[in-house]
Amino acid sequence: MQNESASPSPVNARRHHVRDYVRWSDVDVSGIIRWGTYVRFVEMAETELFRAVGFPYATLWDRLDIWLPRVQFHLDYRNPARLDELLDIEIWVGRIGRSSIRLEFLVKKPGGDLAAEGYLVIVSIDRKNAKSVDVPKLLLDALAPYTSPSPWPSPTTSPRPSPPKGGEGA
């Protein structure tokens, strides 16, 4: 596994990169990556992003007195990766809410073809009562260089139908 952080650009935030090979245990009988393997790749990238910003998961919980459970994982499968291909997993922060962090990711094959893309949502919760709490400022500041607007529609901005008014189709 190799790690590197790209330098920031004026348009996009910095993106963290992790590279790893598609292993024998990652593929089906045809040698094509199994869907669930992407979870492993994204989890690895998430872990290394937090390590890169100074909050390795081994110490983050005690330092900030929170947990960061994963509450949503969205994956769009684009192009099958195969056994022994070296994949580049690119991860960055797409959105930070009051208590949630949305991590965006791309998984690229050798040559740059997109294998998969998606996002992961984690939530900041109190370790004692498991209630959501504000994302700690120390973590917000550490993640700031990797924060960029999300390319995905936000569930809070999608249009919702208005409820029927009294007597109209109710």
C-alpha cells in the first residue's frame, strides 16, 4: 500500500491517495473484483486520510471523546477491476454538516479509467451516550485542506413535494 497527498489547487481541495492491489481474496471466480471489496478499499483510504491530517483512528477516539460510525455508503460501479491491478483510491471531504462528514471517493484503474465512485457518510457521536454531537473544531480544522464541494446531490437539497392543502386530494 502506498499513500500520498496531492497538492492543493485553486479549484479543488487537496485529495488523499492510497494505492493497493486487487488481491486474490478480492475477486470472484472470473477474476473480477467483488462489489463488497470496494468497502475495504474505501475504508483503507478513509483511515489513511485521518492519519494524514493528524488524527489516526488509534488515538482519535480518546483525543476527541467521540466515535465516528459509518451511516451511509453509496457506490456507483463503473468498470470492473481485475486481479492484481494496482488501484488508486482518491478520497476527500465533500461536505461537513453539524455532526456528519461526507467523504467522496474515486477508485481508478491503471491508466486512469474509473472503476467506481461514491461517498461515505460518518457521524460524530458522544462515546458515553451515542448521541450525535458537533464535529469537533480540531477535526474540522484538520480536514479543511481536504474539503471541497460534493459532486453528488445532497439529500437536504433535493426537491420535495409539498403536502396537499386542506381538502385538495388529501
